[in-house]
Amino acid sequence: MNREKRSLEFYVLAIFFIVFVMFLYGPLSAILILSFQGPDGGLTFPLNGVSLHWFANLFEKQAVGDFGASFRRSFMLGLMVMVVTVVVSLMAGLAFRRRFRGASLLFYATVASLVVPSIIISLGIGVVFQQGGLAPAWYSSGFGAHLTWTLPFGVLIMFAVFNRFSPTYEEAARDLGATSWQTFRHIVLPMIAPSLIGVGLFGFTLSYDEFARTLMTSGTYNTLPLEIYGMTTNVTTPVLYALGTVTTLFSFTIILMALGIMAMLGRRQAKKN
């Protein structure tokens, strides 16, 4: 009876997982396939030939949309957000290892932006900049809006990392005569490096894909998500699918690179031990 129950549970979970995977990757698969439409193909099935025509069209001058510039803006913004998220999250994680007055208030103020709808934060930041006589731009107001999204996640991750971090390693290093900086540089940092890479990757991807918090704060020039959204009402060729395929492959490449770096750091740490 128990064996039959476990078997039933297994099949239910397996079916749920299959449906979940189809729901997650089905649309991506459709976009990937349609991006290889022939020169006379449209936005729907069936395929009218197979070619790389629309990928080549990405690098040509477009009547609507500016792929290259919007991608560069999103990439630079993602890098800026990634660096600040890693640094501030690390500093916050180190600071909150000790109790201090106002710690709880500061913590809840940090994560409060996760509760507020993203579009409200975007609208509020845009209004503040306009009322202050400053023109919203992706590198100023957009940058700040993205940090309200990435920093809480980064801080929460580092809190979890340091909650599991044993202080005995640092105590042993100090007993051997290491300074605070040497302890951090040679003991703490190598051990938390994979987590910092994860925080950086998380911050970059959240910023790179963010739409709502960029909508009212990007100013005159669009980031890539805004550019793609604007193109959905104007572009009537599979070049939009080609762009989706390229950006998806770029995202997966970044993830694989981060995983490779973490694996390399893990092997190096294991050799030292």
C-alpha cells in the first residue's frame, strides 16, 4: 500500500514537473524556432524556409528600434548595478554580524522596496528627479531604481551566508597573528567568493531584465527591455524573435560563465585545503 502511494506521488510530481518545464521553455522554444524563418517568413508558424536572415538583419539599420545602443545601455547598467550590489551587500553582511542600535529598522528599511510595487517606485523616482530639476536617465535615476530591486536580494543572500559562517576560522587566524585585513583577505573572502559571484550574477540579471522600475526612470534613451517592448507594437518581422534568441543565449552564457568561475574557485579552495 505504501509502495503504491509512493509510486502515485512520484507520477504526480513527474507530471507536474513536465508541465512546468513545458510552460517555462515552450515559449522560448517557439521564439527560437521562429527566429530561423526564411526571408519571406512571418511572425507565426509554419516556417517559410529556414535561414539566418533575421539574425543578419539585427546588425543592419532598423526603421524602428535601436538594438545595439539599447543593448550597450542595459549591459553597462547591469555591470554598474552588479558592482554596487556586491560591494554594499558584502559590507552589510559584515556589519550585521554584530548587533548595533537601529539594526532592525535598517534591515526592514532595506527590504521594504520588495513589498512596494515596482511601477510605484519607478514613478516616484521619476517624479522626484523632475521636481528637482534633473532629467531622468538610465545611468542616474534608472541606476538608483534598479538598486532598490537588487540590493535587498543581495543583502538577504549575504545574511544567509554569514549566518552559516563559523567565526572559528577568523579566531584561528588571529591567534596566529593575522591582522583583521589579512583575516578577511585570506580567510573570509576566499570562503564567501562563490556567494559573492552569485550575488553579482543575480544583481546583473535582475538589472538586465528589469522593465517596470526602468519605465519611468530611463529618460530619453531606452534600455533593451524597453526597446523590445516598444518594438512589439511596431515590428512585424521575425527580427524581434532573432533579438529574443540572441539576448536569451547571452543570458545563458553569463550564467554558465559564472558557474564556471565558481567551480574553478571551488577546486582552487579544495587544493589549498
